[in-house]
Amino acid sequence: MVRAGVFKTYTVSEGETRRLGQRLGRRLAPGAIVALKGDLGAGKTVFAAGILKGLGASGPFRSPTFTLVWEHQGRGTMIHHVDLYRLEADDVITDLPWDRLLDTGSVCLIEWADKLPRGFLPKRTIDVTIERMNAARRRLVFWRQAGDIPTL
């Protein structure tokens, strides 16, 4: 485990980004929240697909851009995959059942989490910002206010 704070790493391919997500997914427990941030095409959905696979969910995995939430059954836990891309800032809070999505008995992955108001998510949330360095290389910055970041 990496203590609460910041952890940075780089990937050099889509497959490596997915595998990093898979390693994180294997280490997540019910109650985990992963807030994914980054520009369009940064790799949020690729990383989320890896997390889902690591949690034992069955694919194929795609972003729930038009449905807002996909629900997957993982090994021993329900997984909520949320995509806020199409929501306006004012609708992000009111249009989704956040009490159910953030339930401590499930895992929640949130793409475009930067649309949420600062301080909305619990302190146990793992924030992951993905930056596109070039066509293949990505920088992933993990941040957690409380609790440890799983060692990847």
C-alpha cells in the first residue's frame, strides 16, 4: 500500500493502461470509489475496463455515455460504472441515485468525475487523473485524501 497522498506512474500503451487498471481492480474492496478524470481520449474508459476485469466482471466493457450507469456483477460485489460526460454541471447531482451508487457494499467507478462539486465524494475516494502525453504514453496520477492507495 502507498500511504494517503499522491502516487504517479506512466504507461506506454493501451494494453498497459488496461493492465494497470486490472491490478487496481484486484485490490479494490466493496465500498471503493474510483474517480476518473482526464480529457477526451485520455484513457479513462480503457483504465475502467481494466478495473472491471480485475474485479471479476464479464465484458465487453464500454463507457455508459448514453445510459449514464452500467451495473456489473463482480466477484462478490456489485460494480457501478458511471459516466458523467453528457450531463451538465447542474444535473450531475440531481439526475443520479448517488446514495445507492456510493453504497459501501458496492464499488463505484466514475468517469468525468471532475464534473462533480469539490468535496462531493467521500474522503475514501481514489482520484485518478489520466493525462495523454502522446499517442500511446499516459501519465496516471493517483490521489487519496484518506486511506492508502493500493500498491500497483
